[in-house]
Amino acid sequence: MDKAEADRHDKMLELAERLGEVLLKAVPSLTEVQAEEAGIYMAKHRELFAKAFRGSPDVLATLQEEGEQEPA
């Protein structure tokens, strides 16, 4: 992993941590593990979530389709 890639990964993890903290505060019934996993998922797919928040919620269907293709 080169430095630029490592920096991107670190920024993704930082975003995931912040998202997890916000989710825990907003949804107290979440466990820390659930909030962490949701934060990581959202951070990994931040570009799609950003598009959805900017008024294109249909882009999130891409994530649902990916989830349906993964083996259970």
C-alpha cells in the first residue's frame, strides 16, 4: 500500500468512526459493533451516500443490488 492509498484508508476509518459516534447518539438502541459496522459501510460508500443526500436517492439502489448478489 503506497502512502496516498494509506492516507485515503486512514481518512475512511476516521469518517467511519465519526459516523458510528453519530449513529450511536441518534439511535441509542444500536450496539457499538452495529454502529461501527454501519459507519464503516457508509464511509466505504461515501460517494453514493453523498449523491443520495444531494437529491438522488435512487443511487442507493446500487447498494441494495450488490447486497442481493452476495451469498448468505
